[in-house]
Amino acid sequence: MSSREVLSLHIGQAGVQMGAAAWELYCLEHGVDADGHLVDKELSASESRRQSDDSGVANVDGSSAEPCHTFFAESASGKFSPRALFIDLEASVVDVLRTGENRRLFHPEQMISGQEDAANIFARGCFSLGRTVVDRVEDRIRKMTEQCDSLQGFVITDSAGGGTGSGLGCNLLNRLDADFSKETKLELCVQPSPRMASAVVEPYNGILHHGYTTGGRYRNGCCFILQNEAMYDVCHRQLDIERPSFSHVNALLAQVASSLTSSLRFPGSLNVDLTEFQTNLIPYPSLRYPLTSLAPLMSVEKAHYEQPTVAAITSKCVEKEQQLACCDPARGKYMSCCLLYRGDVSPSDVCKAMGHMKEMRSVQFVDWCPTGFKVGMNRFIPAVTPASCMAKAARSACMLYNSSAIAQTWQESIKQFSMLLHKRAFVHWYVGEGMEEGEFSSSLENILTMQKDYEEA
């Protein structure tokens, strides 16, 4: 398999924690220990056989799990380190990585932190404080790309509700678009939820982040929308976790990241690269906000009574309860859909499952795009971390789709943003950090235009 490298950027507290959970899962799947060394091959082979016996299917087509140079860089001593950059404006979250059990896994120069928190203010992350670290980050990205033979693109994790994730993330996305205009950027972004917020100004941050990137400043990318409210609901109802925590949510997000990148890391009969996600999911530059769902999502206790078939997990993906954002896909029309299968899945089973979905009319496509489906398959069974509380399954599916239903996710944020701005509440904190007051109304206008484009599609 060709090694077209992908760099991962984890921005802000949420982005760094999501990244840490994702790399824990990647290392588990590739047999890399906390020191960055490949687990003994005989041990890997026995573990592979054990997993194969448990699930009834081999891990990979005739090969054992190995570190993938697409995501890992190998040193002269044989040590593997993630091609990842962790960035935050204050040090406490990054310090957890610097002092944690995986501290020898990550390159010390690829963990960058400032001295002062963004305090949930977009303008501090994008303008005043963000400028103190953005040059260091850009320089480190340049050095990492120079070590790549053929850079494919970037995978970015952040939160649009926080100050660093929204502000500094927006700044870096704009710079990446200028410096790496031909490379694909996939952003996993946690959007503020209507009824679950950790800061009063989250509606401001979310609209400003996406308003800046939608309004012509940044066009070459794909942003997958995720929401804590929907993911907490999935953890509670599907995984039977009585009181879900951020570690459970991050483990769920790691499964999304793993499914999204599995075809880049493992061989398969039908793989999808980063560019294909963008070209198959984004019909117009402004409509670049796909949604995601996963199946099966079941607890260890329930797994003893379930046998998820290809048809069952495919139909599950379109159900409202499986969505990782607050929307009902049945209330919108699909413009595009990408189904990524892992494990014991055959092309004939996939064709039958998609034919059944069309017959049941559970997926309604827009008139101008009647085909709509993109499929990816590889036979590596998805791993699970203890923090996820998820049962290991012989097969899984991740659905990425662009639908007019996403307009529902913006409605409450737009309403809350407009109410705050009408009273000019908290505006002085943003203006005092170097942002013009007119940016509020222009960002809202960009989001309203984008929402209208989705509704008219």
C-alpha cells in the first residue's frame, strides 16, 4: 500500500483530548506500545488469532496489524511516533500528554502550548493570544510536511464552542488553505449543542468559527459536524452508560476518526482516500458540512444477544438514534452518502443492503443526484478501548452524508446568537481583543446564507 502521509492537528482542550483518544485507538489497532515500539510479532500474531476466533473473521486480508507510515513516522532506531500536532493556548491539557503514560509516544516538539487560556473567547484565540503561538505552529507544520514524501492532507479535531478551538482553529484553517491549497483538509468539529453548553458565549464562538470559514476566507475543506448532546444521548441509550463523561464521548469520537481513516491505514478491497471524501460528499463549496453515524453501537451486555448483519448495520445508520448530531435525517434529503464498512463484509451483501434501503425509501436523495452512494470496505475489525464501553463486533459501518437535515442543527445556535447580539451582551470582550463588531453580523449572514443553500438544495 502506498504511503501518502496524513498529518493530524488537534486544537484546543476538546481537540487535544479527542486526539489523545484517537491515537490510543490507532496504536491499539496497529500494535504500537506506549513507548512507540512495535509489539512483539509473535504476540501480535497470537492476539490477531484470538480476535479472529472471538469475532469469526480474520483481522486483515492475510496480514497482521502493522504501523502505517501514512499516520506514523519511523525513526532510525525503529521507534514509531504519530504524525500529530497537539496545540492549546494554555498548558494544562497538553501537560497531561507530556506527563501521562504515553509521554514517550509523542514527539516533544509536537506538543505546543501557550501561557494563557483563551477564556472561551473566539477573538482571543483568533487574534490577540492566538498570534503568540500560530507562527510556532506553522513552523512545526512546515517541518513535519518536509519529512513527508507525498503529503495527502490533514485531519483536524477541534471544538467550535471553545475559545482556542474556534479562534485559533479558524486562524490555522485559513493559513493551511493558503499554504497547502491542493491538500485535503478534513475537520472533525464539535458544534455547540442547543441544550448542553459549558459557556454562555458558545453561540457566538460557533457562529463566528463557521461564519469565518464559510464566508469565502476558507473554502477548500470538509467539516464533519458532531454535537455533545447527541453523543451523550448515544452513550446513555445505546451503550447503557448511566452517567456518560467526556472520556466516553471522546472514545466514541475516536471510533469515528478510526472509521474515517481506516482505508488510509489498512489494505482493503475498496478503499477511500482523503480526496475522495471531499469530491464525493461536497456538491458545492458552501455545502461542506457532512453528518456522521455509527453502527453497531451496543454495550458488552447487549452484544451477547445481537448478531449484526450487513443489512442490519446499514439500516441502523440512517436511524435518528444513531446520529452524532442533533438532527433527524428523515426530515431532510440526502445530496451524497458515503458508507464505510469494516470487518466481515462482502460486496454482494453491501449491494443487497443498499438495494433494501432504496426499496424501503429510508434514504431520500435530491432529484439531481439519484445515485448518491459511495462505498468503502476493508476487512480489519475495528478495535475498542476500555473507555468506550462498546462491544467488539465482527463488522461495523460508518455513514458520512451531506443532507439538508443539517439545517436543524443550526437553528437553535442562530436563535441564541441573535438573542445575545440583539442586547449586545458580552460583545465588549470580543471587541477588546481586536475584533471588529461588524464581524458578528457578517458571520451570522454567512451562516444564514449557508443554511438557506442547504434548504434549497
